[in-house]
Amino acid sequence: MRILLAGATGAIGRPLLPLLLAAGHQVIATSRSAEGVAALGARGAEAVRLDVFDRAAVERAVAEAAPDAIVHQLTALADFDLALNARIRREGTRNLVDAAHRAGVRRIVAQSISWAYQGGDTPATESTPLDDTTEEPRATTVDGLRALEQAAAELPEHVVLRYGTLYGPGTWYAPGGLMAQRLHRGEVPASAAVSSFLHVEDAARAALAALDWPSGTVNIVDDKPTRADVWVPVLAAALGAPAPTPVPGRAAWERGADNALARTTRGWQPGRSSWRAAFAAAGPSRSERL
């Protein structure tokens, strides 16, 4: 297949590109920078510099690429810019989908997240509605996701991957990343909040497999939703950060997600069933392990 990989230099795009190439796909990969384009070309992809907010440029890029499918992995999470990230999901996805319509592209695989569900006491399934009662700043994130998922669903063949909280190279949880900084400042509460984690390599494997999946929304998370008062002390100890003070309670939406649909109907399962080994091995001198 010819694949337009939007966001090829991101945390998931980087491990996804070699998987696509190894599977025999022809990849047209995008980056916002000239440096990114050069790096992508050196890795074997056709590389295109693209501003996803430029509608004309997106239409031109999709038309010239003439892909069989678009894989949408665009984010602005490296700098923790949630407003820009939501704008990418709203406007960037809109531009990609409109360009796909014009070019006759039928299939899209799009990145979403698994912690935008309504509140509850058990891990959320795909049938759980997105949360329309939350307040800012989370409301901006949920609204952006809703716009992304609705736009993607306009294409005849659409797969939305609701990823867990990503860890691994290029994520907030890598040594020296955002979470390490926050842990050292004592800003990460060891509460009852439940998270479902996902290694970036498992996310990339799911995106590759989804090229052949039926349309729909699928939670892509590990097997063991975990409370913060369990994982935060493990990561803090590995990174040499102060031991967190336990904090009671959680927000209703901090419930984790269930991966049964991916396992039973899509044949996907995480290569890393839990975050524990990677978090325990984390450390500035062993960053290659994450």
C-alpha cells in the first residue's frame, strides 16, 4: 500500500515508519521542519514538509501522494501544548479528511486517547461515551478528540486508535522528560487515579495492524490499569525523585481503559503487558531501556 504517514517524526511515528517499510508499504512521510524531512528521507521514506494547518498545502500533498491510506499521528505533545494539540485534532484532521475526500482516499487510521471517557468505577470500554461534562483544561482536549473522531468517521474506512498513556522514547515518561521533571518537583500525586499505559512500540504495532482492520474505535492499552499510588512511587524511585506523598481520591474519569475488544476481535495484544518493568528500570543512565 501507499501510506501517507502524517506525524512521522513524533513519538509513535518514529517506530512506526520502519514497521511500515519492513511490511513492504511505500511511505510518504510528513514533517513540519526541513530537518525532519531530511531525517525521514535518510530512513527510506519519501519525505514531505507539511504544515497541517495550511489547507491548500495539505490538499496538494495528499493529491500528489495518492495514498491508499492516511495514518494520522500528528500531535503537539512534546511541548505540553494542549491547546495546539487540540487545534491539530480539530483543524489538522479536518484538512486531512477534506483532502482525502478530494483525492479519493478511502481509509484513515487516526490517533486518539483512552482517558477522555465519562467517569465510572471500572475501566472504560469503547461503548463508554466521551466525557461532555468535564471542565477546562480537559474540556479542550475532549472537544478536540470528538472533532477528530467525527471527521475520521466520514471516510468509508476509518479506524480510531484510543491509545493509553504513552511511555518510551520521546514521551513524557522517558528519563529527562516532563514526568521526570514534575516528579523531582513533587508535582505528581500518588492518588487513586487509574491509568492505562502503553509503550510507543506497541502503539506503532497497532497502527500498522489497523491498516487491515474493519472500521471502528478501539482501545489500545496495556493489560493492567494501575492506580497512581502504585506506579508513581516506582517511577520516582527509579528516577531518584523524592518519594511522593499519598493523596486520597481520584476524579471520576480517571478510570483506565479496557483492551478486550482489541484482543478478541482484532488479534492485537501489547508486547508489554504492564508498565512495571520499564518504569523500574528507568534512569538517566539507562534511557535506552525505555
